[in-house]
Amino acid sequence: MLLELSEEHKEHLAFLPQVDSAVVAEFGRIAVEFLRRGANPKIYEGAARKLNVSSDTVQHGVEGLTYLLTESSKLMLASRSLRQQIKPAVTIKLHLNQNGDHNTKVLQTDPATLLHLVQQLEQALEGVKTNRCRRVVRNIK
């Protein structure tokens, strides 16, 4: 999905490419603080003095960046822009006893494969409960 900004938001963010990357990072920190605690005029004034711009420019920049962050998260755009996406893994340690022999196995899988494995095992357990399977087991004994 594509994120479209209004001309007003583009104007608010227009000065960010003109400043140093450390300043943009600081704006990002201020924007996150804005999301957590709300607006803080003292921070805007301090940043405005350092950049030699008006505090309104800083405030509009932070608000524009905040809007960009919230809209990106709504549309789940941050996950596509990550350098590395996290791939969760489930680690299982099995302690097996077979004929008095103790054995330990460590398995690792992704959650989707584990879910499929659980579904297959549940189907197998349901199959064991059928009358036909019970007759076969009774005849084997």
C-alpha cells in the first residue's frame, strides 16, 4: 500500500533533508516523545534555537514526522523497509525414553511448521480413536 502525504505535510517535512542526519534522528526521538507524552514547547524552543529556525517550524516538523510514523504503522509499511526482518524460531528439547535408553533431541522450527505438525498429530490421534483402528490394534495384540 502506498502512503500519500498532503502538500501541507510535505511542506512541514521539507526542511528535514536539508539538515544533518543527527538532527533528523533527534527529530525522530522528539516525535516518539510527542506520541508518548504529548507536545512539549520547551523542546521545540531549544531545537529552534540550535537550528536558527522558528519554533513553529520545529513543531510542524515534529508533527509531520509523527503523522508519517503513525500512518506508516497503520499501513504496516515499517516491516517492508527493515534491512532484516525477524524470523521467529521455536526450539524444543525432547527427552526420550525407549527400552530403558535415555536420549535427548533438540529441534528448531518456525511457528508455521510447528502449527502444521501439531495439526497432523491431532489428526493422527483422531484416527486412532476410530473403530477400525481399535479393531486392528486388538487383533495385533
